[in-house]
Amino acid sequence: MEQKPQLPNTTAVLVLGIISVVFSTICCYGVGLVLGIIGVALSVEGRRLYKQNPDMYDGWKNLNAGFTMSIIGICLTAVWLIIGVLYYIIVGTFLFSNLSHTNWN
């Protein structure tokens, strides 16, 4: 039985996807976003090769898992950034509305 060649960047995409999710949940949002984008970019060639000839390559499960984790890391970062922006808008609005009602005399 002949061993099939591994899809390119399979391990790198998997590691980047896992680290992207980890960093996206521990408040290093920029790092998680960058690693997720790199993971998705590296998976493009492997996904294209696999879709052209699925029987020729090995490592699809790891590549697909890394791609999925990278997407999850990007989405988590986007959610946390939206929450952060909304938080600052709400707090800023509250503070400025209280300042306008303060009697400075």
C-alpha cells in the first residue's frame, strides 16, 4: 500500500487555528485575528488540491479542522471587538450625558 502525500501546510494550519482560538479568548485579539487570517490563507492551496483530487492526498481532516478553527478565531475576535466598541460607546454616552447635567456653579 502506497502512502499518499500530505496536503501542504496541514500541520501549520492546524496549529495556527488552535492558537488563533486561544488568543482570541484570552484578550490578545490582534494576535488571534492575525493568526486566524494566516491560517485561512495557508489553507487555500491545500483545500484547492484536495477538491481537485480527493483520493490523491492525505491530511484533509487536519487541514479542514485548522481552517475551521481559524474561522472561529477570526469570528471570536470580531465578536470581542464589537462588544468592546459597544461598551465604550455606552460608557462614553453615559459619562457625557452625566457631565452635561452637572451643575458647575
